Amino acid sequence: MLKQQAQPRSPTAIASAPATLYDGWLVGTTVLLAAIGLVMVTSASIAIADRNFGEPLHYFWRQAAALGAGVIAIQVLLRVPLAWIEQLSLPAMLLGIVLLILLLVPGLGREVNGALRWLRLGPISVQVSEPMKVIAIAYLAGYLVRQGDKVRTGFGGFVVPVVLLLIVALLLLLEPDYGTAVVIFATALGMLFIGGVPWPRFVAWGLAAFVGLCTLAVLTPYRMQRLMTFTDPWADRFDTGFQLSQALIAFGRGEWFGVGLGGSVQKLFYLPEVHTDFIYAVIGEELGLAGSITIILAFTLLLWRIFQIAALAARKGHHYGAYLAYGVGMLIGFQAFTNIGVNLGVLPTKGLTLPLMSYGINSVLAISLGLGLVFRVAREIREAPGRRLRRGPSRA
């Protein structure tokens, strides 16, 4: 770890940064994934949009608007000092917990497909779990900077963030939103590992979380049914195994190079949630194995660059930025891995979108917020080389 020190600049000085400090690899990969996602959402949703709204491009315009709002959010975060984000992370975490509680109040939460995940705020509905992913990362990053020594050496310092995250996970499970609870907890455990939690304690809590989540899955009938279905979707391909079997048919039709953009048959009311949870299956059908692997490589490049930025931040002593970037990278990685795994039939069905690519205004905005924070980390470490803060990622 670097021993040199440099005079830190004030948040006002950082906020006045020139607008030309962008990370080219990060920008390029983000734009590539978002552009391919917009094209595939349009292709996948034309038939559904025409049937439901009489407008074939209904989802295209909404996804384009969400991406536009995401660009604005990134531009705003590029001008917000991370010191301010760190100060606001705890109030934001508490506000997020309050909003999750309000979801359970009759009349405030809106139920869709059996899940109570949308909070009515005037004329709009907000899926609270989406911004909660980024808020949890921002809070835990700040906690690891402030209480890093206690987390690494004492039991009490480790318990506080875990208890808060358990409260968040419990509220998410009450919606129910099992997939988001798993992703948030997995990301948190990854950040705690990066933060230097001793191996025995990390393994113990990891096993406890794994056993707890598996127990919840087994004890809940519909989750247990999903677990059994994904092992053999063809056993009941017209009922419980319908989604997965149709997704696998899509990949089979795609073969090496696909049936061509717009040529998917499975999107024509065979494959449910085709423009959201199962967009990757349409990619496999229309663009084939080549297109599917290209998407995986693009996500790999995106995560590689984010982790490179995190490691550089750690080396330069910007430990809050390092934890923040590691957290966002793990969030995107876990969510992409889960979505692709579900589409390929190697993981049980979860209601998780493919970051930047699946249709979903709240999802796009949440991922944009996360990427905006990473962009800000990249900018600050370029502007303040050698700046040293408190002790940070011991495994970075």
C-alpha cells in the first residue's frame, strides 16, 4: 500500500472538474451493450407491443427514454464529489428501508404478476429494489472505509452492516423478490471479502447466508417448484417448465449464427417475459452462438475495466472509490451471470434483468447510477494521483 501523502482537494474543487475526463473503454463497452440491448428489446417486443398497445415501437421509445435518462444521471454523478456520496449513503440507506416498508402498506404498493415491488409516487411507480442495490453498495463502501479496522479485527464491526442488509433482504423477500435479495447479499459478501474480513468469519457468514437462502427456497412451495423445474424442464414443458423449455428451443433454433435479426419465432407469444427476463434467449435465437458469446465477452470487458478502475483507486489511496467500483462491478457481474444462467437453464428462474440490455426503466436507471459512480471514481483518481485516504481494500 502506498505510503506517500498528497494534499486532498476540497469537494468544491473536485466538483469543478473538466468534462473531458472519461474512461474510453468503460464508455465504449457501456454504449455497445446499451445499443445492442435497445435493438434486441425492439426486435423482441414488436409483436407484444402491437397486440397490447397498437404501437409496435412502444417499448422501443420507453427504453430509449430510459437510456436517455440514464445518460443524464451519469452526467450528473460525474459532477458530484464522492465525498458527498459517502456522507449521504447512510441517510439514503435508511430512506430506502423506509420505502421498502411502505411497499407493504395497503394502497401504496402496486402488485404486478403476484409481486408487490412497485411503490406509487403520484403518477409514477418506482421499483424500490432497483435503486436499493446501488444504495446498499454506497452505504457498505462508506462503512468499510469508516469502520474498516473494526470489520477486520472485531465481531461487532462486522455485525452492523450484516444486520442492516438482513433487514433489507427480509423486506425484499416479503414482496417477494428473492433474486434481488440474493444479488444484494452476494455483492455485500464480496465487498466484505475485499475489505479484509478474516477467512473463518467470511466463510461462516457466507455459509449461513447460503443455508438461509436455500432454506427459504425449499420451504416456499413455488420456489421449490422452480428448483425442481430447472433440473428437468421437459418433464412439464407446457406448465412449470414452459419458460425454460421455450428459451432452450430459442437457443437451439439459433445454432451458430442465428436466424437473423427480427427472425425469432419464440418471441411471437411463445416465450413469456421475452423483452425483459428472457431477452438473452432472443439474442441466442436471432444472433446465434456468435452473438451470445459476443454479449458475454462484452460484459467480461466491462467488468474487467470496472475492476481495473477499482484496483487503481485502491493503489492511489482512494479507498471509498475502490470499494464503490468493486461493489458496482460485482453487482453487474452477479446479475448478468444470473440472468444468462437462467436463460441457459443452469440456474433456477429468477426475475432479474440483463443489465443495460433488458427492458425496464427502473433497472436501466439503477445500473446507470452505478456506472455513473464508477465514472466518477475514474475521474477522481485521474485528477488526484497519489491521494491517500484511510486504510482500505486489503485484498485489492
